[in-house]
Amino acid sequence: MADGNTIELDKVLLIADDDRVTVGMPTVDGAKVVATAQGEGKDKKIIVFRYKPKVRYRKKTGHRQLYTRLAIDKIVGAGITQGEPARKVRRRKKEVMESGT
């Protein structure tokens, strides 16, 4: 992706704004993130070393993952409205009430 290109990411999993949190199940409906590309680069090298004992087998390889650096411009959240209480992230199991026998 070239420098300065704008991209919209529409699969948003969570939006947090101060004390309000919106969690998607699996994604937040109507939410999107607008970002600008700041160029491409390579990550740190990962060393992969394969070794089998007693058979003199050793193989060393490396890998550098390519990535695109993004700068977040705007987060548009349709799931957050003014005054809406935060949804609880943790779920509790239903309490089973036993009848007295």
C-alpha cells in the first residue's frame, strides 16, 4: 500500500470511550475506523532452528514479516450513543435455585 492512502476498517471488535465500552458480538454494528497508510516495513528477524538429536540434523532459517504502518485518523462508532450505560464484558452463570427436598 502506498504512503498517504486512506483505508476504512469495518470489522471493529470493541470501542472504548472513557468509561463507556461497547463490545461486539462478534463485531460492533455500524462502527468503522478510518486510517492513513504511513509506508511499509519489515519486522524483526525470527530465527527458526530445527534440531533432531542423535541424527546430526540441524537447520537454521530466518523470517522477516512484512507489515504496513497505519495512523488512525478517526473512529466512527454507531454503537455508542450519549448516555448509554456500558455493557458488561463478563458474563455470570445463571444461578440455579434448588427446591428444598
